Amino acid sequence: MNNPVEQISWWSSEALPPCGRLLAALVGDVYVVRDMMARYTARGKTPPPGLRRQYARDRHWICDSEDGSPFTLGWVCEHLGLDAQAVRGTYLSGQQLALRPQGGARDLQHAA
């Protein structure tokens, strides 16, 4: 499956250092899991237990506080130059990630 973040040209592998690609993959993966759950639901099928657990963890991560702790949604979005509220909004509404970084990503060499 394609990473939704990488569908935006700014997020191409060449545009971000390795740490940035890791953070972009983290954001993209929650959308992939959400969409897989939606496909099961649309077909009236029960998702596998592992997928249900990951979906619950992803929703918790998306909805969790933005205290700035490493790897929280707020922290990840800050380092990618994204608006965390916009990411949360697209995720919860079932929309695809179609965001542009706000002023460019921070120096991701020392982000993690």
C-alpha cells in the first residue's frame, strides 16, 4: 500500500532526511490502518483482532494530548511542519491526508 503522506510531492523520500521519513511513515500508517478498518466495516466483516488493536491504539494516539512529548501527534506534526489539528481532523472525518507543511519541516537530523 502507498503511504498517503508520500503521495504529496513534498514528502518524497528525497525531500526528507531519514528521521523525517520515519515520522512521515508514522503519520501515514495511521491512515492506512483507518482505511483498512473502514473497508472491513463497509463489507460488514469483522476485522482481525490485531487490526482492531492497532486501530484503537492509533485513535488514542491521534486523539491524545499535544503535550509535546516525543512521538506524540503534536510533536511529530511540529517536526514535519504540519498542523496537528488538521491532521487529526482529516483522520477523524475519514478524509485523506492532503496537507502541506507549514513553513517546512524542522531540522530533523536531531528530532528523535
